[in-house]
Amino acid sequence: MPDPDTSLRDAAAVRAAVADARAGLVDREVLADVVVLCAIAGEHVLVVGPPGTAKSEAIRRVARRLGESYYEYLIGRFTEPNEIFGPIDLRSLRDGVVRVETAGMLPEAEIAFLDEVFLGSTAILNALLGLLNERVYRRGSTVVKSPLRVCVGACNVLPEDPALAAFADRFLARVFVDPVPDERLEELLEIGRAGDAHRTEERPDSLAGALDRLAEAARAVDVGDVGILLATAIRRLRAAGVALSDRRAVRAQRLVAAAAVLDDRSVATPADLWVLPLIAPSADAQELAGTVLADLMTEAANRSLPHAAEAFSRGPAARAARMATAAGELLAELDVDPPADDRLRIEALLREIDASFAPDARPDELAVARSALIARLGDAVPEPAGS
């Protein structure tokens, strides 16, 4: 049984790494959160969205902060298997033995990003099926046990070919990415002007050990207390027309367990049910899932992955946790390198807090965060009118 104190430290280390990865990202915080969630759960992510929306940049940032070996490839219709899995060893081939040199290729990666993943040939997709599902790559005499934690596949649109359905089902979590909304364009342009100034350095120490321990802790999480709620959620989704295979329904428990561990708990609770819309296969189905499961997700929140928890639950607890986390990150950033506009940023966050929660409905954690922001300003901030 994993040591609770160790899990607590590991979750804090991963939380810091995710915060680093999110720095300088605009409207891609949810994607970063989901990649980390799936790395702990041992599941894969499919990202769907138009080109030029910083999908790969968000994934690279997570990979760098976690200190993992990372593999990335843009697949085309004429991509050969050896471009992804490694070339044939010609010396062995002369002896009649088919052996693949996998060093530095996908079978030996811990985090992988495959862009335009559905354009792969039948040979590539068949090899990927075994690798994604069993974490084993086989060809000829080559049998490689892959250390793959999470594979992120990306495409511009979901494929309509039924022949790709079995392959697509291996990606349990789905994230649908749109261009940055109009209200955040100034932020996007500012970061674009700054260029590399917003990029943080890679962490010198790998968090592989922490990820291993958290993954082990996730496998030991007790999900029995939410079993009835999970079954209820799956029934509701299917009744609403959301197509969910038995595989997706069963493996959703892994996401619930990973969410619990990242929130420093060994027992899953209703707070972890925000992950359920992630398993819906389309953007419309995820929107529908958020509606039909709304009453099951009112308590949903996650301190390590606040952006994803809020986006998928749309609940008040998750919103409060996200704003409390944002306050802590902002104050920590200002302590290290206070910019000239620090007052504007604090006041903006205070306005969001006051607009979202009346004083008598403000969760304790958020009330403490608000007080810390006010103390930083150094003067009194009145409660909103009508409170």
C-alpha cells in the first residue's frame, strides 16, 4: 500500500509541474491538465481541433516539466512504420531475422504525441493498437515492453470511417480544442510578442519516480463508494444517446482514481466525477454529458487540475478551487518577480471572485485566498454591493 505522506509529496510535485506547464499558455490549461491526469491513470488522450491552436506546444510543455522521454511525429498517408517504430536491423535481416532498432522511437517513449494519428496506414494502426492497449511492441523477433505512460493523438476532425472505430476507442479521454476566444485575444497577442520570454526552463530533476508512485497509488484507490454514482452516470449517458462501449465505461474508473490521488485522497468521492464527460466521444456528447450529469458533479473539484475540473463539471466547487489555485499561483509569481501591473491582475481576480460568490456562500479556501490578495494590495477592498 503506497505511503500517504509520499503520495502527498508526489502530488504536490506534479501540481507544481503542471503549474509550470500552464504558464504562458492561453486557453490550453485544460489540455495540460488532462494529459497529466491520463499519465497517472495510464490512459490515452485524443485531441481534436483545427491546426494552429497550440495543441503540440501544450503537450510539449507538460512532457518537459514532467522530465519524461518524449516522442513526437506528424503522420502522413505515406508514413512508413519504420519512421515511427524504428528501422529494420539490416545485419540481422541478412541472417533471416527481422529485428527492429527501437532506440529513440515510439516503443521506448514514456510520453508520445502523434499528430494526424488517423492518417496512418493499416500496418501502423495495427501496430499502434497493441502498443496502446498492451504497452508491448511486436514485430518479427522484436518484442519491446514499452514504458509508455500516455499517448496523445491529435486530428483536425473525428474520422467517420467505421473501420477506425476500434482504434479510436483506445483513446479514453477526448479534448476538443477551439481557437482562443475573443475575450482572451489581448493575452494571446501579448504572449506572442514576448516569445520565448514566457517559456520556463525544463525541470532538471525527472518526476518519473513520483509518477510511478502516483500511478501505483491510483491503482489502489477505493472507488467502491462512488460505484453506484458511476453506474447511474453511465446509464444516463447511454439513455441520452451517448455511445459508450463497455471498455470505456469500465476504464473511466481509472480516471476517477487518478483524480482522487491528485487531490491527495486514497478513496474516490463525488468530487472526482468531473472526469466523466471526458469519456464522451464527441464535442456534442461532452456538452450533453455536462448537462445530464450536472447534479452528480456539484461537489466536483480538484486542486491539482483545477482548470479541467471546472471545465468539465461547470460546478461551483470546481470554480472556487480554480480561483483559489489561481490566487496562490499569482501571489507566488509576484513574490518572485513582481511586474508593474501586479495591482491590475490582483484586482481582476478579486472582481471574478466577488462576481462568482456572495460573501456568505464563499468557500473557506476561497475566502482565505481573497484575504491574501487584499493583504497584497495593502488597502481595504469592500465587499460587492448588495452582498
